[in-house]
Amino acid sequence: MKLKLWKKAFYFLPALLFLMITGLDLLLFFVGFMPEVVRILRDFFLLSVILLLIPLQQLFPIFKEKKITLILRNIILLSVIAWAVFTVSTGHYHTLVATGSIFTKLSAFARNFLIGTLSAVLVLLLNLSIFALLKNLVLYKSKPSTLRNFRLLLIAILIFAVISSWSGVETFRFGTPFTATPFGLSYGAVLLLIFINATRTAWISFLNRGQKWRTFMLTPVVIFCSTSVMYGIRDSFIVEYSVVWAALIASFSAFLFAYSLFSGILLLLHLPTARIYDEKMIAIRSLQELSQSISLFLERSELMQKVTQLASQVIHSDFAWLEIYDARHDRFTLGAAVHLSEEEMSGLPLDTGDGISRWVLRNHDSVVANDAGSDARTAALREWKKEIGAVLAVEVRSNDRFYGVLFSANTSMYSFDQFDRDMLQSFADQAAIAFQNAHLLAESLEKERLTQELRIAREAQQKLLPRTMPRIPGVDVAGFSIPAQEVGGDYFDLKMSDDKLVVIIGDVSGKGTAAAFYMAEVKGIIDCLVDMHDSPAELLARANRVLYRGLEKNMFVTLLCAYIDPVERSVTFSRAGHSPMIWCPKGQAPRLMDSKGIALGLDSGRIFEQNTEEKCLRAGAGDFLVFYTDGLTEARNPQQQEFQEKKLLSILANRTFITAGELQDHIIAAAKEHMHIAPMHDDFTLVVVKFEE
């Protein structure tokens, strides 16, 4: 109870200290004299008020806001208000002492003392608030060095304020930076640290095109307001009130000016590529929406319409349609279409022998005809709709079953690229799985053959996993995954990104078809994001933001992501609630490489990112890395005893293996021997990487 009372008392301490200073000011005002020593001591106590206010900022939600657009809105609003208060009150000269008759002093008290004091407080608090909000932008996606640099800036500003007060009013008004005086050196240090911190603008990359345009258009307003305060402060009434406060306001305004100017330049440079970022985010959201549609088991007609509609949105096509293949009668029929009239749909050339659909059926490949007028395969389509300039068509296939062809078309030529092709193929692959699942569900209801249907679904899911291990100079890779039921929620993938091997292993909570569908969703999202990030922590953070909106509240996904450089033998990894990676250095005992992290889907972003840790290690020739899901360590024998990490570490310590494949076989054999005749109760996934000697 006493601690709480002291804590509450601390909240009111800045206000109490300021009122005491104001009382002293009032006394000195009517006395008409203030010694220089008193002025310096008074500035010291005014600086103490600010130091006490800084930790109290975290009590207000506005300073804990992490959404970029809201932070920017508050900075712009407070900048305009600070400029308005400063400009309006500039004409009211503030003096700490008054001379003349009692009536003259009373008039000056009302006109100068009260207005000047209130204005100085408002301008300082507004600029202090802006500085706190700028901190959130500077530290967005920050490194440890960023926080260090920002703290150095704050310390330099406080030192500059103290030296300014000690040097006096005239030095503050007319002094210059980078001179061989305490004032010049501290002033120069503040400007240098302002420049260093002003370059931290990682948040710009996470704005969409519209947000970048709006922020760029409003940046000149902030620059104007900060410039007015920064250049006007030296000749303002605030210097007469407190040199310390004037120095703080000047420093905060200078930082706002530099940060706004640098951000405006970067926003201008980002605007030409902003559309590409928006398109990729739309593609990811559409892929997520399609995955959700798959998990809902939509009716076949609804699913076909959904696939066609989302495919048109994601690559911004003028027309889109889905042709379904009837294997029994060897013909194509129209499944769904968008932006086509009833007349156009009825006249669509569906089954021409030399058309695109038959070509895709024969060659099992996609078609990109960016000049439809010169491609013989599009002749029938051009006769049907003369304004077509470019056509993109991909097959809808799952396992060995061909479901049809998904089309997108534009009136302008050369309007499709590799990204459009890949995204449309991703939609077609998801659609194929959806069609297969719908088909299996129908068979289950009609023929009660659920086991056979789930076996087919399992084969489809296995094809989402790597079919062959990549051959990469410098590393030897082996991977293995078995679901506990016909389908499961374990997932692993091996990709190359900028000459680095990216190992991803994950586990969706639960088992069975629900976990399998979310596993497919996770794979689609990771496939879209992996080439956009060179940091495992950033990749997990972006994937979490996308997944959080689509996962059910009782579902979550654990992931471990590692970026491996085969040449440098460096490993950078992050984990989101997943089992830790094991590092087996040659000639040394194996080690569990743990790092902080919570599962995907539990938090919208802020808490997840704060608790996601990225670590690095430098491996040597002959070292092994082992990635696994908890289905391995929790494998039980008939006595319900778990396999556990301890036994896994003992296998790795024996070093009776040479290649990654041999180590994988050792672990699998040991787990099966432990389980004996007990059934699997969880999915089992294992990836082994060896740095070749």
C-alpha cells in the first residue's frame, strides 16, 4: 500500500515542482531583481521537471501507439498546434522581473507573466510529445544500435540545455555549432546525433501507396512548422523565461525538421515502387482468403466463382474465366467468369483443338501470350473478343487429375509478367486442392469411403512438401515428414534466396484436415514472402500479421526459420514458439540453440515482434544442424514414455554418421525402436543439414 502511495505521489511531483518554481518566479517578478545564480539554479529545477515527465509519458496511450498511420497523424497534428501556440504567443514578451509602480507591475503580470508562462509550458510539452512520438518511428523495426543512438541523442540534448543555461542568454541566441567552446561542441554533437537518428525510417516500407502519398503531401506542413519554431526560438519570449527550455525546444524542433525532411525525400523515392508493394500485399491477402474458402468447403459453384474473382483481383486483369475439363466426355465447359456479359459467356470458344485450353492439357504448362494478335493459340479468342491484347492461362491440377484451365486477359499487350504467372499458378494450385477436397467430401457423403478420400488428400499435401532435396555446394540436406493421421499439420520447406538456403519447419496446432488446410495456407504465405525479406525475424513477423487475420482463435502455428550461407557457414535463425534447433559442432557436444519467440496467430503483431529474437552462429566444416517438430521428441512407447530431447542429443553425440541422410535414418530408426508397436500420436517431421568438409 505504501509503495502505491509513493508511486502516485511521484506522478504529481513534476507539477508540484513546477508550481514551486512558478511561486518563486512570482516573488521575484514583484521584487524586480533576479541574480544570475538564481537564474541558473531555477533552470536546473526546470530541467528536473522535464526529466521527471519523460518516464510518465508511458502512462498515456498516445505514446504507446505502434500503428504507423496513427503516429504520423498525431505528429502532424501536434506540430501544427505547437507552431500555432508559438506563433500566437510570440508577441507577448515574458519577463521574470518587473519595475515601476505597483499598477505597472500588475499590468505586466497579467499581460506578460501569466501568458508567457502558460505559452512556454504548452510549447515545451507539445514538442516533448512530438519527440516521444518520433521515438516510436525511429525504433520501428530497430536494431540494438538504434536504441543506443536515440538515447545518446536525448543525453546530448540534455547536456546542451545545461551548457546553454550556464553560458547565458546571449551565447544561446548568437552562438554557433562546432566551435571550440562548450556551447559549440555540445550544439554540434546534438546536430550530428540528429542526423544519425533521422536516417531511421524503416516504417516507410510498410506503408501502402495511398498512405505514402498522403504522408508525403503533409510532410511540408511539418517541415514549415518545425522550421518556424526552430529559427524563431532564439528571439522568442521563451529564452527570457528559461534558456534550458528554449534549448530543449530548439533541439526537439531541429530533430523534427531533419526527420521530416529525410522522410519526405525517402517517401518520394519510394513512390514509384509503392504500387508493386501494394500488389504483392493484395496477392497475399487474396491467397489467404482463398485458403479460408478451401477450409470452409464451399459448394463447387461458389468455389469456382471465388477462385475466378480473386484471380482477377490479384493480377488486375480486365477479364477472367475458369474452364472446367470433363474427362468422361473429353470437353471443356465454362465454370465461372468475371467482367464478361451473358452474351460473351455464351459465345466463348471453349473447345477448339488448337486453342490454349487443349495446349495446356497436352503440355501440362502455363501460357503467357503478351501479344495475342501474333499467337496462333489465341486466334479463336481474338475472333470472339477483338480487344484482347494479352492472355495468361494456367492449369488447375492436383495429383494426376486435371481440373481445367484458369484464364486472365487484358486489353493491353505485354501486361503480364513472371509475378502474375506465379501468383495465378498459386491460385490454380489452391483451387485444385479445393476441388479435390470437395470431390473427396462428396464421395465420403455418398459412398462412406472417408479413408480412401483422405489418402488422396494426403498425397496432395505431400506434394506441397519438397519432393527432392536441393543439391547445394557446401551443404548436404535431408528432410522427412510423416503425418500421424492421413493428413497433418507439420510443414517444412527448403528454398534458395540470394545464394542462401532457407530452412523453414513448422507445426500447426491440432491434427487432421483442419491443420492440413492451415498448413497449405502457411506454405502459400511463406512462398510469397520469402524473397521479400533477408531476415528470419522479419519474415516471421510479416507472416504472423497475415495469418492472424485468418486463423481461428483456437488455432496457432509454430515456425522455425533459418537462413544458411553455405560459403560463410553462417546461420541466422528465429523461432516462433517452435522446438529449438540443434547444432552439432564437429568434435564437440551437441547444443540446443534456443531463442525467444511466441507462436504465429496468437497476437496481431506488437507483442509477437517484441518477443521474437533473431540469433546467429558460425558453423564449421563437418557440423550438423537438426530441425524437428515436437512429434519426434514426444513420440511415446507402449508405456507412454516420451522419446525426449535427451535421447535425441545422445544419438547426435555418438557421431556414428557421415552424411545428413545417414543421421536422418539413425534418428528415425531410434524413434521407431522407442515407439515399438505404439501408434503415432502426432505428426513427425525432421530436417538435417550438414556443412561439408
